[in-house]
Amino acid sequence: MSALLDGIYDGELSIGELLGHGNFGIGTFNALDGEMIILDGVCYQLRGDGTAEVASLEQLSPFAIATNFVPRLKLEAPDNLKRSELSQFITSHLPSENFMYAVRIRGHFHDVRVRTVSKQSKPYRPMTEATLEDEELLFQDISGIIGGFRTPVYEKGIGVPGCHVHFVDDAKSKGGHVLDFTLAQATIEVCPGTDLELRLPLTQEFSDASLAPDDLDQQIHDTEVKS
Ligand SMILES: [Zn+2]
């Protein structure tokens, strides 16, 4: 995540290899060409205009998180919850905040507000600048899946601390990086994680990147939370 913030938008890991590490996940593509969501072993690319399509196995990613999703906890969400209330609801059911959790929310949403990064060209700008022009899209009265991870604060810089989730609709035709949502009815599934394997790109750009800026918290907030 720190490398993305520094404008390192090209990685070496192919989608085919990534899928070998898990059937569920999120991330982005080389050149920041859209948001990624992996569901049931299929990798979807959510483009800047909000449209979705299945990614090819040869595409590369500079940043992705994947796991084999085994739901250990299944909860019926109280109806009509907002994002902040849902976070509290999930947290109250977790055994501890010190583990990693994959989270899948399936159901119907009153609204889902997303943004999607758009393809960058070289020379790459830092992510705080690259995401300034992101278009926000609002999907209303829509069925779909929100998938992503709840990451402990101590993993800051490797991932995005807190909840980082992406959305795709049931038809797998549109979605993006979730900024906000209101549930209608949904089922929440949680898969705890206690193993972290980290793959770093052996590129010159990554070798030269600045990965511990003083304002890391602010950069993560500006690019991922945006409110
Ligand atoms: Zn995202």
C-alpha cells in the first residue's frame, strides 16, 4: 500500500498466480487500471467508468490481497444499517481486533457509493494526486456483494488499516472501491486470518520507493476513505 501511495503502479504478480493464493480478494491492476474484486475464484476488473468485466489471467497487479474464503462466522445484518453502524456490528461479533478478517456481505443495498481509480500513464504521479479526479458513482436499490478485508492497525502500510472493501453487483456488470453504503438486507460472512505471506516486486521502482512517509496516515485517508 505504501508503494502505491508513492506512485509505484506496476507490479509483477499475474492474476493467474494471485488466484493460486486464494479464491477471494481485492486489489488493483498495473497502471492503476481499475479496482479488483475476486469472488469464488473469478477476478473482476472494475473500470473508471464503473463497468465490470472478468480480468485475464495474464494481467498484472501492483497490489492485491487474496485468501481462501472459509466463512467461520455468519451473521444476518439488522436491516437498513449504514456503513459506520455495520462496522460496529461486525466488530462487536469478532473475537478480537488483533486478527485479520476477510469480510463478505451479500444482499440488497439502498445505495452504494463507490470510486474507481482510472488508468494512469507514465510518469506516474503519487496516488494522492492520481485519485483526485476519481469519479464517484452512486448505485441505488441494487443487489450485490461487498468483499474485502478488515486489517489491524499494526499492518498499516502493508494494507489499509480498518475496513477496505470493494463492491460488484449481482450481474457482475458494475462496481468499485466502496466509500459508503446503506444496507437493505444482507448476510455477513467473516473469515479470520492468522497467516500473512507478503510478496514484494523485484523492480527498480519498488527498490527506490519511499515507503515510510511521515504523513502515511493522511495519505491513506485521502486516497482510500475520502471523507
Ligand atoms: Zn480499494
